[in-house]
Amino acid sequence: MKKICFFLCFLLSLNHAQEINSIAIIVNKEPITSFEINEAINELKVPRNQAISMLINDRLEESEAKRMGIFINEFELENELNKMLAQSGGSMQSLQASLSSSGESLEDFKEDFKKQMQRKKLYEAVASGAKIDNSEDAMRSYFETHSNEFVLYASIDVNIFSSYEAKDLENLQKGGKKASNVKEHRENLNTSNADPRLLAFLSRLNINEFSPILQNSGELSIYQVKAKHQPQTLPFEQIKEEVANVYINEQRQNFIKDFFDKARAKATIQYLR
């Protein structure tokens, strides 16, 4: 009787393991498992449909990177990692200690870091195909139709979230909960303590809106705008360079989004579970 019970328990545990590791979706021949979906839901604190959408986008990026021959070798990875540590004044030992305290291994961190590098390289390759009219007339026209976005606030209150993990900051941007290894502090940025370009960039964000992920002394950071003070309206000639940066970046981002929207529309996606 004991043997029968043991055998039944074994079968149940085996079926459970198969269920967890089963392939749920196939995107351009790249599988997504049930385990990956559940892991994304639990780690990022997002609904199932959002977790699935994020994983599909991830597989589409992997598929496009393979098609375009984009990869990161070990030399590039180590070089970029050492550069990040040098900028932050940290060391491999301090990084390992930080990761250990949050329950993550160095190998997993390197894999995520490598993925971030590959994504950046892929986006740059995609954006290089964008045809942008960067004449002064185009810049001036953009400024005139978006003049309210170029009001400079001389004083901005922000929450700054920092981490070595891009995925934790991306989760915050999407409205998820703050991970334990994400550092947070509040600061008032103004003309005496902040780069004018950063103030100009943050001035365009709405209250409670997050910035994109930025490099900040070796770590990755996002800024959440909490309040803006002392607005100033500047003429086009004075901020021509800033207008050009915003205009070109927006055109590039729109091109990248359109590229992956088309890639998703053409992709072969099979839902198995």
C-alpha cells in the first residue's frame, strides 16, 4: 500500500513539473514556458496578459537580433560591466555582496545585463534605418507645434529610483511594486545642483511620470517627477539644440515602435495553453 501511495505521489509531482515547464506559447519558433509566465507575474507583479505580452515582445526582439546578426560576446560583456563598476566606484566584490543581499546570483545578473546590452544594440541598429528630416525648418515647425513641452522649470522635485537591474526599474515604470534591491530617495533638482539638460528633459514630463532608464554614476536610475516650480518660456534660438535632440529622439522612438509593431503583426504566434 505504501508503495502504491509513493508511486501515485511521484506521478502527481511529475505531472506538476511537466505542467510548470510546459511550452505555453511559440513565437517565431521561440518557446515561452508556463514557468516563465508565472515567474514574470510573480516577479514583476503584473497581470497575466501583461506578462505574456512582455514575453512575446522579448522573443520578437531575440528573433530580430538573430536575423540581424546582433549578439554580445563575453569580451564586450566584461568590458561594459567593468566600465559600469568604474563609473560607480564599485568593485566586483561589492556588486556580488549587493546581489547576494537581494537573493540574486552574479550569473543571473550578467545574463540580464547582457540582454540589456543586446537590446540597446538592436534598437540602435533598427533606428539607423529611420529617415529623419533634420533641417532647421523641421525643428522650428516641431517647436512651434510642441512649444508647451519646452517650458523650462528651474526647480523640480523628483523621486530617484536606482538599481543595477533594468527589469526592476522597468517594472516600476509599468506601475509594479518596488523591488527590495531598488534604492529610492527624494531630491529637489534646480539650476544650482543639476545639469540644465536634465532639468529641460524632466520639465517635459508630467507629474508622477517616470523618465526612461538613465545611467547615473554607474547605476541605472529613473526619475519620477513629483512637483515643478518656476516655469520659464525660452525662445527657439536659445534651445535649438535641445529641440533637435527631442525631435530626433521622438522620430527614432516612433520608428522603432513601428518596426516592432510590424514584426509582431507578421510573427507566427501559437498559443498552446
